Amino acid sequence: MIGRVAEATGLDQATIRRAVTAAGLDPQTASFEQAAQLAQSIPDPARVIGHAANGRGEGGHTTTDSLAEARAHAERLRARKIELLNAKLEGSLIPREAVTATGQRILAEARTALLSLGHRLAPKVAGKTDAREIARIVETEVRDVLGTLADEAKFFADLDAEALS
């Protein structure tokens, strides 16, 4: 009976015996239907795939195709890893943590510079009543702050010093 179930399901006889035994039945006295149902519900995945790859049971071509696809995918990942390693060694790849830390520092500097405008402007506009003059003073101070923050040479010097070192 185990042999007939094995042939009907495409599974190995040992797999079917294990499934029937795991269900608490005797492989000698279990019915064909019980054994077939158990064999389908509790198969050994490694053996099912192995049988399919060898052409026994359903999906033999699918499994070998999947294996070839998995190997090709692994090779693509290995090649990508080597590309990234080479880019890092060449200096064209910067670690994410370094870029994040530099960006956070730059944003903190920008925030501090903009928040300090009030203290820098207060003495310059105190007692002034001409709106145009006050606007010119505020605009000049804002331009100074933004000019400092937009200085490419300083930005790249900071980036080189922090992220690339």
C-alpha cells in the first residue's frame, strides 16, 4: 500500500511512512486514502523538492529552473557586492552614516544661524522708524546668513573633513 501511495503522489516511500507514523497510525494498517492524505499534508519538503528536481512527481522542470534562477541571482548579488566594495575603495562611495551626520550638522548650523538673526538685528534696528531702512537691515543680515550657509567651498571642506575622512 505504501508503494502505491508513493507512486500516486510522487513521493518517496520513506516520506510516506514518516507522515503516517507522525500521525500516530501504523503504516501496515493505514488505508490508501489516509496514507495519501497524510503524505500530501505532512511531506518532507527537502525530499519533495529533490524528487521534483529528479523528475519524479510534479514540477521537476520548475524546480531546476528555480535552482538555476537562484544561482544566477546569487551571482548577480556577488557581482554587485564586489562593485560596491570597489566603489568604496575608490572613494566614490560614501558611507550613509557619514553623510547623515554631516547633513544633520549642516542643518543644525543653519537653524542656529537663522535663530541668531533676532539677536544680531535687535541693536541695529532699535530706535529706527523708517520701514525701508529696517527692511534693508533685515535683508542684509538674512543675505549674510544665507551666504555663509551657501558657501560651497566651506560646505565641501566640511564634507571632506567629516564624511570622507
